[in-house]
Amino acid sequence: MARPETVIVAGVGFRLGTTAEEIEALVRQALALHGAERLDRLATEAGKASESGFQEAAQRLSVELVVCAAADLESVTDRLLTRSARVVEATGLPSIAEAAALVAAGRDSRLLGPRLATARVTCALAVGDGR
């Protein structure tokens, strides 16, 4: 039986008003850091998915945009590698980027490493079966 194809997902967290350029730059930095040659999906929390910077970044990267429900993000918190006090205070989750990457990558997903962060954007990569 053939193994399902692996997907690579970039989960992002960002401040409102963040530009597509800022998101895209950090995603590309994460891909280079982990030696990933492709990206399949860009994911974030439902409350920020309608932000134009996020939507435009997905278009620029030519990837599927994934919106993650709060309950799904909460279901993977035991698998996160980093914790942001500011994000915990705002959302109750230790890391939006890491949680979104895990959720969007599927059931047996795993992080490629801890999230990267700038002043306005965080990004984490995960691989999984995509289901």
C-alpha cells in the first residue's frame, strides 16, 4: 500500500494590519532554514484569516489557505514547542503559528522546529499527511 503524500504547512500568527510582504518574508525564511523545497498550505486562526495580508500572502506563495477553528488549535497545544505570554493572554494558546501548522498538516503532523518570530509575524512549519 502506498504511503500518502506529505504536505508542508506554514502556520502563521500576526498582528492585525500586517502586510503580505512581512508574512511572505518570514515564511520564506522558515522554508530556507528547514531546507523545505516546497510549501502546500498557509494556515492561521479563524479570527485573522480574513486579513488581506494573510490572504495576499497565500496568493503570492501559490498555496492553499487554511482557516483553523479555535477548538482545533486547542486540541494540539500539548505538541507545541514554544510559548508566548502575549499570545496566551490574548488567545489562551501558547503559539498560534505552531498550532495552525499542526492542525493544517493533518493527523500525524509534526513541527519541523520551533516558530520563528519578528515584531509582527510568527511562522512555524509542520509536515503531515494533510488529512
